[in-house]
Amino acid sequence: MLDALDEQISSPEAPEVKQQYERLLSLGITDFKARLLMARVFAIYVWHTLRKDNYTYADYVAQLSQLPEIDWGDDDDDSGGSVRV
């Protein structure tokens, strides 16, 4: 996942991904933590794509824009599913 994310960050075809990466860095998040957070969202994007769900690239970018705090939608988690790094 990290290798695929690195390709997206450096690709001119996915400028939004690089923008989100740079935004996270500007918040003081380390390169490693930013890439891990983004890789988790990327994994969700891939999962939905493989299932042929109605989850688009725009949805993926929208979730990236919620980082570093995002509601992962884990209904079993009493803390509300929000994760902050």
C-alpha cells in the first residue's frame, strides 16, 4: 500500500493526493505518519473499488482531506470511531 501511495504522491495524474500529503506535513505530522494515515484511506479506496461499490476517487480525496482526524465508521467502537494522530 505504501509503495502504491508513494506512486500517487509523485504522479501528475493524482495532484490531489500530493496536496493532501503536503497539507498533513504542514500540520507537523511526520512523513511516516502521514503516509500511514493516507495508506489506510487508500486501502479503503482499493477495497471499495474491488467490490465495485459506489465509492469514487472523489470520495477517496474527500476522506484524505479529513485526515488526521477521521471517522472510520467503526460502529463497534464506543469512542465514536474518530482517530487522531
